[in-house]
Amino acid sequence: MKKDSLLKDRRLYIIFSITLIAVMGVASLTPALPKIADSLHLTKSQVGLLISAFTFPGIFLTPITGIMADRWGRKAILIPSLFLFGIAGFAIFFTRNYYIIIALRVMQGIGAASLGSLNTTLVGDFFKGRQRPEAMGYNASVLSLSTAIYPLLGGGLAGLAWYYPFALPLLAIPVGLYVIFNLKEPDFEKVADLKLYLKIVSKSILRKEVVAIFILSILTFIILYGAFLTYLPFLLHGRFNLTPPKIGILFSLSSITTALLATQMGKLTRRFGSLSLLKTAFLLYFIVLLMLPNIDTLYLFILPVLLFGSAQALNIPSLQTALANLAPDNQRGAFMSTNGMVLRIGQTLGPLVVGVGFSMGSLAGAYYLAAAIALIGLLVLFTMISENKIAAQ
């Protein structure tokens, strides 16, 4: 199928809409946190719980929802998840009680737990062969654009009133209705016996190549959430005295680069293969992380920021495509949801691990440690994965 035909596939836009909902819960809220703290007279730690309460359920529930999606079907998990996300999130619009808000954020997080993995599961279900990396690339492009746009949208709404960003989750309701009436359940043979299913999945998921993908996912998000999202703002502010809006512009450049290059993943994968793209991505991480603490001119910072966005575009869709290729149809939910749990582990460890480098050698130490983590990723790619194992069959 040609590219223009793929972009006419209605199923792809359903997946895009799920992706947009999946990243909404944090990206749209972070700019509003100071306004929420001031309006409700909360401490920084209290307002921070609005994020933690949302993300915490996913650590435990994401792999469970993947197993349930393999057993009961994708729609059986997607539909209630979208409605719970929308109703619990929108309910916050009407309350001013901090503890009720926290409880509703937990419920919203339960609804969100499956969304960030079932979207890529559906890509693997519906798109085969050459279409799969192309569809993964488009989905990654939508995700990157949303992470650039949601903070602007959430910040603008919070400027009207602190609770206005909580109107956004209501968009999950029409998405849920659209899934009910327009998404055809993927056709695959389900394993009837739960014990047998778990035995088969545990054997499949412990294959060397699958474990390697999980390791690479953890390393990716340690680099992203540690070296880039946590410590780069401190570097930019300390070295160039940049204000938050100017720092935000640099981050947006990275996201836009990711979005643009990710649209070309189909062509790049066909020409070079997923393994070569992954190796290139981790080599770019290594180069960028060595560059960042040694640049003294602000305009030169644009180069590593663009390179980092390029690495993300090559890396994330390639990892997702490789994992979808490795997963049998009736186990893909478990594979992709386990990867979703792994991502959250990387997000959690990122600031802590890179912080060890910071404690030993300030910002330079943080980035050199992160560069060493990128080298570990290259070692995994050269020793644990071969192209013929992760290529589409």
C-alpha cells in the first residue's frame, strides 16, 4: 500500500486520537501547576502529587491491561479506559477539594494506564510488513507534536482559570464513542486457558531480543527524563540565564524535529533497517551528551537539540516496530504493555541515575554519565539483536 493510501486508512486516525488522549494527562497540566498551587494554597510537594497520582497506577496496571486486551479483546479495555479517563478528569473541573482532586487523578490514571500501549498494539495488529514502521513513525510524529502543543494549550487555559485545563479530558468521550462504532476488533486467535496463556507469554517475552528491546527502552527514557528534561533546563539557565519560555522554545525545536523526521520512518526503515536506525540513534545520543556540557555559545545549542530530536525520531518508532514484529498476534498486548511499564521505570530512574553523575561531577558529570548510558545502548544493539530477528516477517 502506498503512503497516501496508508494516510487514508481510518484506523490510523483512531490510533492517533488514542495517542492524543494518552499524553494529555501530564503534558496539558504541567504549565498549570503554579496556578493550581496558588489558587488552592498548596505546597510544591502537594501540587506535585497531581502528577504522581496520575502516573502511579500505570506502573502496576499497564501490564495487566495488556494481558486483559489479549484475553478479552482490544475494545473491551480501550472503551472503558477512555470513558474513565474523560469522566474522572473532567470531574476535577467542578471540585475545589484537594483530596477529591487527588482521588480523581488516581481514577483518571487508571483510565490512562492502557492507552499508551494499546495504541501501538493496534498499529501492530492492523499494519504489517512495510506499513508497520511507517504507521509507527506517523504515530510518533503525532505524539511529539502533541507534547509541543499541549503545554501551550494547557497554559493558555490555566490563564483563564486554574481548573480550565481539566475540561480537556472530556475529549476522551467522543474518542471512546468513535472506537465503539468505527473500530473493528482485530482478528486473532485467543488462548482459551489463562494459565497456558501466561506460560506462553512468559516464555516469549524472555527471548533475548525482547529483553534487549526492554533494556533499550529503559536506557532511552533514563537519557530523556534525566539528561534532557531534568538537567538541560538547569544547564541553560545557569550558563545563559535563559527564562522558562526561551528554554521551552528549545524543547519545542526538539519535538518538532522528532515529529518531522518520524514521518519518514517507513522510507528509512525500508532502506536501512530498524537495527541500523537504532544504532544511529544511540550514536547520536552519545555525541549530543558529550557536546552539551562543552558548548559556550547559545546558538550552537540548537545543533545538539536538533540532533537529539532526530535521535528520538529514529529510536522510538524503531523500538516499537521491532517489539511489534517480535510479538505474536495473540500476545502483542502483553508485549507492548510490558514495554509501557518499562518506560515508566526509565522515566522514574532517569533523574535519579543521572543525578548520581551530577553529585560526582556537577552538570558535566551528569552528561558524561548519560553518554556512558548511550554507549551501553550501543553495546546491547551490537551483541543482543540482529536485523533478521526484528524485521517484519
